[in-house]
Amino acid sequence: MDAKITLSFDKQIIEKAKRYAETQNISLSRLMEHLLDKITSNQYQSLEDFPVSDWVNSVAEGNAEYKTTPKKRSALKNEYKNRKK
């Protein structure tokens, strides 16, 4: 059963990812589902262990930055609200 979520990405990254998904004849949603399934398959202890393919490098801007320190719920809520402005 599908469920919806809302994610925020840089607009240019979204456009690049959409173009990539189109070349693979899949939707952006299915592409993200595939990636999330791979990441959460328990094969990897951290994001640094996950093999980054060439296409990820092609849609990324700059070096990847992994934020692994958990934020408090209130901080995340404030960050979300500030992005909406």
C-alpha cells in the first residue's frame, strides 16, 4: 500500500533527478522508494557504507553532507517553518 510523504530538496536537484528517472522509465517516487529500500535493507551500518553510484554524483551539487546528530523535535519544526518563508 502506498503512503504519501513530503520532502524538500533543492529545485535543481529535483529537476535532475526527474530527468534521470525519466531516462529509466520510472517515476521519481519509485526511484526514491528504491533508494530508501536499499538504504534500509540492513546491509549498511551507516550512510558512509552505502555505495554511491555515478548518477547520484551527477545529480548532487558539491560534497554530500550527512547530518547524523539527532535534532530535537522543536528544532526540526522551527527549521521546517523557516524554510516555508
